[in-house]
Amino acid sequence: MLLLGATFADDFPVMNKEIRALPPDVAARYLARSRDFPLVRVIEQADLPSALRGDVLVVPDEDIMRTLVARHQLDSGRSLAVERTFLRWDREWSLAQRPATYDGAVAADELSRLFARQAMDEAQLSSDWWRQVGAIAARDGSILAIAHNEHRPTEYSPYLDGDPRNDFSRGVHIDLSTAIHAEAAIVARAARDGVALAGADLYVSTFPCPGCARLVAEAGFRRVYFAGPYTMLDGDAVLRAAGVELIYVAGT
């Protein structure tokens, strides 16, 4: 049993994002003590392909191993067996089937700062490892709904099965996620509970992503107050086209 060591993360940064992963030496000790494998070894990049022995190579069916097999011709002179054993989301599985700038209005009144800070506090309730977002829907100074981004079917989903987002940069294939975004949660719950959002204001800790921007526009929000930028501002054009006023909250 050969385990990939830390140097492989130089070429495969996604390995550094995998928060479930044990350090290679710890994993090797665990496997050795299980006595299911006569030899367990951690290998590094420089060990390939010389570390391989035998006529059959068995690898998991995921993108890092497929790349290594092709790059180092690990199947040369031996049979290759690819096992469909789930280790983590990879790019192939999850795909099956401008710097943030702003030129709009700025709000610095106490109510705007209060709701923006509440949205930021709500964001801290998120269990998401990489990104926490909070949102508040309000009308005439009264809160209609409040939410943060949450994972489904449980908060532990990305830590049990891995997060398909790990293989993509922010703003790329944002639909591939186990989370429901804060803004989407507000719109969905309002629809469930019969709460009208048309003409209401939305306060978000982070500027809405393009998908949420479309929901916000269709829900009929009048204004979006945001405390922080988003890497991809495609949602900017969506909201402007729908007549939604965009307001940056200063002093939060």
C-alpha cells in the first residue's frame, strides 16, 4: 500500500484543501496496525515511478491518480486496475452529466450599519470551512427573515464526503456545492411561509454570487446592502438590470 506524501500537494493544491485528510505518516501507521497490508509506505514525487513493484497496479478512480498514471506512465509494463472507491469529490465526478469593484451608492446611517453587522454576525453561525455568509431581509426597519449558508443534507456533509467545491476556484461552477446560500435560503423560506419579499431590502455580509443575484432579482427586492465584495461580480449586472439598487455599507 503506497500513500501519497506531502510533496504531491505542490502539483495538486486541492490536497491542501482536504480538511478530512490525515497526515500521510499517521494514515500509514493506522494501516500498518490494521495488519490488512504487509507493507505500507509513504512515497513522495521523486519516488515515482521507481517505487512501484509487481505486475498489477490498483489505483482509486479519481483525478489525481489518473493524472499521475498518465504523467509517469505508471501502467507501463503492468496491468492497471482502476477501482471506483469514493475518496473525495474530484473534477470529473462533480462535473458529470474581475476583481470586486463597486461604483454605486454608499450608506453610513446607523440602521444600515446595524443590519449589516447583524448579517455579519449571522455569517459566523455557518459551519462552512471556507466561506461564511449571512443575510437579512427587512422592510421598514423590521426584519422579515435571517439566514446563513448551510450544508445539506447535514452541516457535516463536506466533512464526511468531502466538498466538490475544493476542485474549483471561487466563482467557477458555483452550482457544484452541498450548501444552500444565505440569500437562497431566505427566498426559499419566504416562499414556504408566504412572506412577500417584493419591495423589501436585503442586507448581506458579502455581495451576492450570480446565482443568488438572479433569485434576489426575481423575488423583487428593492435594494441590496452589502458589507463585503464577492470575487465574481456577474451578479452586479443581473441586479442592476432588474432595477435593484446596490448600496455599499461603510463603517462595518
